[in-house]
Amino acid sequence: MTCKICKSKTSELFEAEILHKYFVKYFYCDNCGFLSTEEPYWLAEAYTSVINASDTGIMHRNTFFSILTTNVIYYLFNHNKTFLDYAADFGIFVRLMRDNGFNFKWQGKYATNLLARGFEHNNEEEVELVTAFEVFEHFTNPLNELEEILKTSKNILFSTELLPKTIPDPKNWWYFGLNHGQHVSFYSKKTLQYLANKHGLNYYTNGSSLHLFTNKNINSTLFKLLIANKISYILYIWPRINLHSKIWEDHILLDNK
């Protein structure tokens, strides 16, 4: 199997049981550190429900990401610009970011957006930064998907759990998502650095799950502070004081449509 990232030859690493019925091969690329399943023929079944039943962290995750994203945008980018949440699902994150005062729009193919209706992204709008949280591991063709996002903005803030240095047994790492079968692409730091280099971008990371591709030169220590668990809450206070929430503004806008 050819690597979907760098086109090098991969080797079969192991086989795992997905959805309690399909025995699936996983292939690893020594060149760029990318791990992927064989072609995912089971996805139609896996996405019978867009949000899998075991995702009990969906509300906490969106709330926490809204804090981190507020910090990153406020301190590192132009917060008066337009922003886009890619694969926005039900619109939870977009609504939270608009509540925080940012002109966030959304784009999504699969879930019905219930919470950010009226704020669909217009392809003609210039976007300062794209967010893509818990999306990259779902990509069946990550190279093509990334290139599509980069057509919108050269700044992408995203989350995906990095592969451990020693790749674990599939039963011992929850992020393989064997029960729901939706995770098919797994990245090492080496993989993401390869992707950034390929597109002439800088790559910043907290070393585990949060990452930034950008054409800006950013202080890596500042980036890590903005998304550090405890410090991020302190840094979050200043933008919350200075930004004006769009809750009422959005209500008037939508009520008059």
C-alpha cells in the first residue's frame, strides 16, 4: 500500500477488529510516520450516527476548544476578521465562538447544523483562520482534504492525537476508535511537519493533540502558553473582557430574516 501522505511504500503493522466484525489491516510509513487503515469500506456503517455514542466528551471538548481558540485568535491573529469551522457537525463550537465575539462561520457535509443556522460560510468570504477539531483522523485522503482547507486559509488550528513514539497495541489505545470505526488516519509529529513543509507553512504544536499550521512566524513558547490547560484560563480573561458577544446581535439578525 502506498502512503497517502508522502507516496512512499508502507508496511502492514497489525490487524484490528473494527465495529466488532471487520478485521482491518493498518499500514505504517517509515518515511513520514503516518499510520492508516486499509481502504475503509465500513464507513457507511460507522457513520450511521455522525456523533458516535461513546463520545461523552463532546460538550466539554467544544467548550475547552472555544477557550483555547479564543486565546490563539485574540493574541496571535486579527480577531476582527472572519473565521471558519471545518466539518462543524451540529454547530456547537461555532455558536460558542460567536458568543465569545468572533465572526465564525461553518462548513459541513454530514451532520445537520442545529446551533449555527444562518452562519454558513460563503466561499467568497476571506477567512483569517480555519479550525478543524477532531477531524484529521477521519480523513480518508488527508492530502486532498488538507489542500481543500488551504484554499480557504493558510492558517489552520486543529486537533488530533499524535501517535505515541512506540505505537501501541490497537486494544490499548483508545484513539484507534475500534468500537465506532470512524478513525482511519493517524499522524506522528513527523507526519505533520512533513505536511507543513510540503505546503510552505510553519508548524506549532503542544506535543500531543493541538496543532497549528500557519504562514505566520509565531513564538512557539507563547503558542504553548495560550493552549496550556491552567494558564489558558487565566489568559482567557482578557479577551472575554474586551470582546463583545454576538448573542443578541445574532438574535436580531436571525429574527429579522
